[in-house]
Amino acid sequence: MADTSFMPTLAIAVPRRSAFARGFAHFRYVMTSNPVTFFAFVLFALMTLIALFGPALVPHDPLATLADKALKPPGAGHWFGTDHLGRDVFSRVIVATRLDLLISVSAVAISFVCGATLGAFAGYWGGWFDRLSGRLLDTIMAFPLFVLAMGIVAAAGNTIQNIVIATAIINLPFYARVARAEVSIRRNAGYVQAARLSGNSEIRILLLKILPNTLPPMMVQLSLNMGWAILNAAGLSFIGLGVRPPTAEWGIMVAEGANYIVSGEWWLALFPGAALMLAVFIFNLLGDGLRDLVDPQRRT
Amino acid sequence: MGQLSIILARCLQAIPTVFGIVVVTFLLTRALPGDPAAYFAGASATPESITEIRAKLGLDQGLPRQFATYLKDLSRGDLGQSISTGQPVAAELLKRLPASLELTLTALFLSVMTAIPLGVLAAVHQDSWIDQLCRFVVTAGVSLPTFFTGLLLIYVLYFLLGLAPAPLGRLDLLHVPPPHVTGFLVFDGLLAREWATAWSAFKQLMLPAITLALFTLAPLARMTRAAMLQALASEYLRTARAAGLSRGRVLMVYAFRNAMLPIITTLGMVFSFSLGANVLVEKVFAWPGIGSYAIEALVVSDYAAVQGFVLSMAILFVLLNLAVDTLYTLVDPRVRIDG
Amino acid sequence: MSLFLHRPPLLAVKDLCVEFATRRGPVTAARSVTLQIAKGETLGIVGESGSGKSVTSYAVMRILDRAGRIVSGAMEFGGIKLHDANETVMSDLRGREISMIFQNPRAALNPIRPVGKQIEDVLIRHARATHDQAREKAIAALERVRIRDAARRYHAYPFELSGGMCQRVVIAIALACRPQLLIADEPTTGLDVTTQKAVMELVRDLTHSEGMSTLLITHDLGLAGEYCDRIVVMEQGRVVEQQDTRALFTAPAHPYTRRLIRSTPHAAQTIRDLLPEDQRPPQPPAVAEPAATSGPLLEVRALVKVFESPGGLLHRLRTRGKSTGHAFRAVDGIGFSIARGESVGLVGESGCGKSTTSAMIMRLLDATSGSIRFKGHELTAVPAGGFARSPLRRALQMVFQDPHESLNPRATAAQSIADPLLRLDGMTGAGDIRARVEQLAAEVGLPCELLDRLPHQLSGGQKARVGIARAIATRPELLILDEPTAALDVSVQAVVLNLLADLKAKSGMSYLFVSHDLEVVRLLCDRVIVMRAGRIVEEGPTERILSAPGADYTKELLAAIPRPAHLPHHVGRAKVAWA
């Protein structure tokens, strides 16, 4: 449509409010405009609570083995059944939430900070720094990312810390690219030129005028990538990297349960797998909701 | 500029990428903390044997020198020896590669054949039931861990319904592998006219291929739908409609061909995902490809094998991306002329 | 009365209402629109953005997008009731009986299909050619729209053609089946003035020779006045007036039409003429002319800007090392000066280097060579990156082309205006700053209650005022105005131009007014510089350049301005002697 500007421009008088009040109003608008996003946010809050307080609330010790109770199907005593060592699957799934979230949140936080900084500088100044960082990111992207993460963990040592680092490295290009693209389209925008004329230094322009405007798309990327980061970290522990038994972690629990699937003991793998899926699903829903808000044109 | 020279130029552009890959795989093993020689020598090594191994591996030399040796070995196709099997890594990877390729390519074929029609239909009938289905598949697809999907499918289709064979490799025990031609058992079986073998191989292949396809379906369907919607809203489509062109022509020649471009670009990302997920699927289905080889090697810290695996996967990915670029060049005239 | 009204109408639209579904409920885009087009007639629909003029034409073609809906009304074309025709009937009519051409021609063509094939598609669809003849006929269609070397252009892709060429191809597609009605939706928007003229003349010649009717949709009253027999004026979805072109210009009945005619710069003697009589502010008292002893304020000499394309390794391989990338001379050795208190127009078509020149003077871009002296200081001595700290920064300011894009979406109007005060004047104290911002807002006529709004809560004209207030906050001596009204509707443009003229009169600033629009330059500038391909073609007092241009290019530019025959002209056609 060429003639869409007939839409009446919003001209409501905006009373002067504190930044906090405005932020809260926006949050409320975000939550009420799309019930799915609201639902995802509630689940997210619940998941965070479980991660924080789960270990204190579970009915059984997640590590306690009871040989006589091995491989019991779900029932009143053990809601999710017990595993081959007689450990309570429910307790293990709940307790694992903290570790799984911790791994992915710290990995994503590292790659967000490093990637956004790298991308923002590359996008703003261009030149050799841009070429160098572009080369670096291209090299990371030239590997199938999960395979690269395997290689990094294999070489650096089989620890949880290295799982975090490997996941952070393979996520880095996504943030760096979004940041670079978002900064470089704004580098010569009218308001940035105007800020130059108003006497702002270049670094001030980048930090105070450009970066705040690139945050919404970055947040969307963050939320969408979070699910992917969880999947990758769980995948690594599924093949036996990082987390070691008997630690409760979803990926390794699915791996342990995999051997019992063919003989019909489904609950060992199903519940941790479903928990993993739910976590990823929540982040994807949140990301989709945020994206719709940032850019209603790109609803998918 | 002709199409051929563009494709040639793309191949040239891949050279620095391959070089970067080689450098990274080299650094992964040499420049990281810990003593590779002690690693190679194993737990029961004496200081003398470690020194010996260090000299043998050239680890007592400077890093650039080591890199030169590494390059020289690579150019001869030498990826080192596996410490667990004692076999050359390159030979073992080559032996297992067809199994992985058969799985990956079948899965890609399945997911492209499902995702693109699904995405196109969802975009054309926006907000209809098929659009809702597409939305569901996309959201579920990106949330499902591959290894978990695989286990679910095994439980339902093998344990409960008995439709699928046991998830134990490429061929059940009743059949002997057909003569090696392509390395793809289904093809080889057909070529050798051993129908039962081909059918058995096909049945074994289906479940892991579907598992992998489900994972790559989501990004492809999502991109197809988005690209198609964008093309449908474009100004050139309005021109085509205003000129009274038939619906079929508007959709296929005007909208779909333009929507192909972002879809092809997404294929590169999908390859990356599917090569990674391949490893997990191979473990779940005991598929004797290079992924399960790598996992076995990881367990025993067999590190030449892991390095060889990472390198060969990366090279495979580069080749697949080259194929994507070539396809793009054929579809988009702008690339052909600008270079 | 028009002689066309006696013929039976080819297209009759009666009481057409169109609604769009939006997030905030339905919005009515066309309210009870009634109009008729006779055979062979050219009808113009004129209106500002949001007037519903394009929506009306899309409704006629029945190609409204998913959100749009025809609520009521009747449309009849040659006996066919368009409003309840089914899609099969409509699809047969489109392209064969009613065709359409669009603004932004390059985007209107399929980017990955050769243009010849796109013409063939239409010919084959409407059975005007078999597959064997299609190619020949498509080439003939390209020749008809005066594309040279049509057989070769047949294979071209849209990205290989200029904007004007693309528009010719779009016209070729539209006219391939010789329809009875051509709808032209802003066909010249985004094209350079000289190309605009060529395109409009092509449309006129082809439709006249075939006896076609044309519906020309435009925001430019001048364009409609020159090419249309009759004009419909629309405002906010309603038809406010429909008249013979002559009658409309000589005796406009509706106040909106009068305002529209008035704000179109063609007829204005002075800048005040653009405003309605009851809204003209008194002339501000002019400040004393600054003493002319101090020499020019700005002096540009032999200024050059070369853009190197990055020619990578691959490029060097391809050219076997012979070339090091293309060097594009955007500005090619220009020189001029601006006196204190003077207003100079810098005019040229897109790509002529005028924006690059202004960016270099503004110190947003480093020059390749040459000198820019401002108040006796050599500006090129300080690199653009470090100019923020120069004391001269305060004296050199700019108003940007797009008022929306030039405001930080996260900053309120007050914050935007305060930015230079904080950074350049070093003002502190929230109260002082607020007072100063309010004073500036008053100077540019921005109500104080709007100061705490974000850009998306302001109208185009209000955003333009914020941009101007920010630019004059540090009391600059030279203000560059980069097409400050190009994105605004004419009535808003009139107000903003007057504001700029008043500010200059009050403060004695110098203006460098960058524009493609000679009519606007005529009203605002003392002197004009005409640029083409990085060089200055001609320079002199506005009066002389516009009445007796020396260079052929200037004459061409002047001749390309659409001129309704019924308006008095200040840049008369008679004066533009064609060589």
C-alpha cells in the first residue's frame, strides 16, 4: 500500500512521568497485548522460581540411590518414577533446572556482552577492525556449530566451565552480527548526524544514542538464542561432555534413560526431555512475543 | 561475468575460510593448556616415554614449525593415528562417512520437501488451518531436542507399535551389506538388485532421518513462510496482479522464485544445524557414522580422532555452502552481474 | 463545462467507502467518493498524504491489500459492475482494459526476471500474443515507450536500468494490451525532475494517440494542472471539489483547494503568499545588515571528494591487477562563497554531489582535497571525527532532510533540543536548560506541551520544528538546510519555509539551502548554485538564473517544472528559451 499514512498519528498528551513508571506501563502493555507472551512470561517466572528454590522443595534427595526401588514407574510415591539406581526422577528433574539454566544463562550472557561489544565497534568504525572481526566470526561460522563446541570441550577439558565457554563461543557470531548490522544502519542516521553536530563525541554517540536503540532487536535475539543455547548445552552433556554422573542434569538424564527406552521404561528419558523441551519452548515463545512487539511486520 | 566464473570465484573465496578452519583445528589441540604429549602417552606413561612421544610428534619444536608439519601431513591426507583403534584417522573417517552422508542427505531431502510446501501454503493461506499447523510445527520443531525426538519416536514406533525396526545401526542382522558402490546402503542394495537388503536398509534409515528432518524442518518452514509473505506483499507482485496475470503464475513465477533467495540462504544455517544434530542422532540410533566415531573417541580422549572429525565436518560444511552459493548464483541475476 | 461530461462515462464511481482493519479497529480511508471519467479524458486526483487518493484507485482495480475492504458504493466500468465482479472477471479486466503504473518503478518490477519476459507474461495472459510472437511483440512494446536498443534491453534485469527506464518498462507492461483506462499512481515520485517530465510526456502521448482515459493520482497540484482535463481534490478520504482544471485554478470553490493552490510554490510572489491570508504573521523586523567588511563567511575552493569502491582481492584478480577499484568523484573541484546573512540555494538532481558538499562543509565528512574556509579558519585542517570539540562547531549547524529520521526515537523533543545546549554551550542546571528549550520552542512555534513527547507522537511539521529548534539552539552563523521540506506535505512545507525565512530575518544567519526544487529556492534564496555530476554548472543571483539561465542544463531543469497553464508564473515558460 502506498497510502498507509492515513492512519491517525497518535497524539495523546503524555504527562511527564518517571522513567520507572513509563517502563512499567510499557511492560504492562507488552504483557496484555498478547496473551501468549503473557503465558510465556508466567511460565518463565515459574521456571526461575524452581531454579532458585527447587533444591529446597523436592521430596527426595536427588542423589540418594535405593537399589530395591529401581525402575519403578510413576506413581504416588515417585511422581515421575525412579531410575535404574532407584533415584527419584521428579526430584532430579526439578533440581537440574538450576544447573541447566545456569549453564545457558551464563553462556548467553558472556556471548551477548562480548558479541554486542565486538559487533557494535565493528559496525560503528568499520575499517580494519571490522574486517578482522568479520574474519574471526566467519571462521567460527565455517564450522557446524555444535561440532565446534564438541571440539572445544574435547580440547579444553571436560568440565562444566568449558561447556559454558564453548556454548558462548558458538553463540557469539549471532549477537555480533545483529549488533553490527543494527549499529551500522544507524551509524549515519539523521539523528546520529545531528548528535555529531550537537558536539557529542563518537564514543558518546555510540554508547548513548545508538546502542539504546539497538537493544530491542538484541533482546529478541537474546531470547530466541537462549533456547538454542540450552539445547546445545544439553546436547553436549547427552554425548557425555561436561556434566558427569551422578549430577542431575536434563541432557545426561535423557542419555541415561535412553538405554531403557527400548525395553519400555519411558519415564527415565521422557520427564527430563520434556522439561528441557518446555524450557526451550518458553524462551522461544518469549522471543516470538518480543519480536512481534519490536516489529509487527515480521510476525511469523 | 559468466556464471561459471562466478562459481569459480566463490570457490576461490572459500580458500581463506578453509585456511581459517585448519588454523582453528590446529590451535584447538596445540595451543591449549595441558601437555598433548602426556595426553597421547596415556595414564601409565613415564617421563621418558612422554619426552619420546613429544619428539616423535614434533611438539618440542616451535608452534609455526609444528603448524608447517601439520599442513604437510594434511596435504598428504594424513590426520594422524587413533590411539584407541591404532588405525589412521583419515581411513576410518572415510569408511564411516557414507553412513553419515546417507543419513544427513536423506533428512535434508525430507525436510526440504516438507518444509517448503508447508511454508508456501501457510503464507498463501494466511491465518487458515494450514498456517496454524505451520506455526505449530515451527514452534514445536525448534523446541524439541533432537535426541529426545529420536527417543520418543523409538518408544512409540518401535516399542509400542512395532512399526519400526530396532534402532541398532544401518542394517538388521539378517542381511549382509551389498557390494560397495556409493556407500549408501539403500542405493547399493538397489544397484545389486538385492531388494530385501535395500528395503531393510531403508527401514533402518527412516526413523533417524525423520528425527533429523524434524529438527531442520522448523527453520526452513519459518523462513519459507516469511520470505513468501514478504514476496506476496511486494510492489512487483502488485504490478503482476494489476496486469491481470493468473494466480498460479503470480504465485510461482513472481512470488516463489523471489522467495527462494532467502530460503537458499537459510539452507546454509540448516546444514550447520543438521551436521551438529547428526552426531546426536547417530548416538541415539547407534548409527555407525562419523558422529558416533567421534563420540567413542571423546569418551577415551582420543584426540587425533576428534580433531580429524571436527576438521572433516567443517570441510563438509564448506562444500555444502559452496553448493548453496552455486544455487543462489543460478537463481539471482544480481549476483551474476555484480560478482 | 468540460466537453467530456457530455460523453457517457467510461468509469463511474459512486459513494465508494473503503475501510482498513488496524490494531485500533477499522479506519475509514475513503468516504463516499464519487467520480467519473469519460472516454479519452485525463482526470487528476490530487490530495496530500492520507487523503485516500491511492486507496480509491486500488479499490477500482480491486487490489486492496488484505486489511482493506470496500464497505459500500458502486463502481461501473464500461457496463461491468466492478464492485461485485468476481476475481476471474477482474483478473481478465486488469491489464487488458484497466492498467496501472506505480511510484517507485524499480520496486514495481520483478527483480529476478528479464523485463522483456515480464511484458511477455502480460501479452500471453491476455491472448495478445502466442508464445512464438511474444518476444517480437514485447520488443515492439519496449520500442513504443521509446527505449533505445529494445532488442538488447529485452534481456535486461530491473537493477541494470535507471529509474526512468524502469518506469518506461512499467508503462510498457501497462499499455501492452492497449487498455481503455490507465491509472497512474504518483508515477513521477522519486524520479529526477528532468526524468519526470519525460515520463509524463510519454504517458500523455501514448494515451492520447490511443484515445485512452487516464486517472492521474498525485500530490503535486502543478503536475495535475499541466496534464489533466479535470481535477478531483481529496482531503481525508473525501472528495472536496471536482472541477475543470481551468475553473479549479481560476475559481476554486472549496477552502481546502484554495489553501492547496496557495501553498504550491508556483504561483507565489513571495514566501508569505504560500500561507492563507488570515494566517500570515507580520514581517519580522530585519536586523541591521552586518557590515560587509569582514569578507565572506564561508569560502569553498577546489573542493574534491572521491569515493573509492573497496575493490577486494577478487576484484584485483578479475581485473588482473590493472585496476584498484572504481574511484567515483562525487564532488569534482567546486568553489563558491557565502556572505554573512546571505541565503544561497544549491540545486541539482540526485547524485549531483550536493549532499556530499553539504556534509563536507558541515564536517561530517572529510574532503579528499580542497579548502573550506569559515570565518577565516581552515576547516579541513581539523578532521571530521574531531570537529565536535572545535569552537566552530557551534557556528555551523544543519537541518536534516527527513524530520522523523533525524530525531532520536528514544529522546523527547525537549531532550533533542537540549542536546547541543549541554554538549556545546556547556549549560548545566535543569531549570536553566528547560527555560532555554522553551524559549527555542517558542521561536519555532512549537507549543510547550509537546516538548515531552517522543518523535512518534509528533506530526511531520512538529518534528520539522524540533529539528530546526535544535539546529538554532547554539545560534549558528551558517545553517545548512538539506531539503528540509522534501518529506512534508505542501501545506506544511509552506509553514516551515515561512518559519525559516523569519528566523533568518531575525537572527541574520546565513543559509545554504540544498534542494532539487527550483520553485522553493526561488522563494527563499538570494543566490543559486546549480550542480551536475560533481561540478558547478552555473551560479548567480536567483532572479537572473531563473529568468535568463546561461547553461543548457539549467534551462532543462527549469523546463521540466510542471506548469499548469492556468496559473500565473514567476518562472515563465516563455522565458526559458530552448536552444
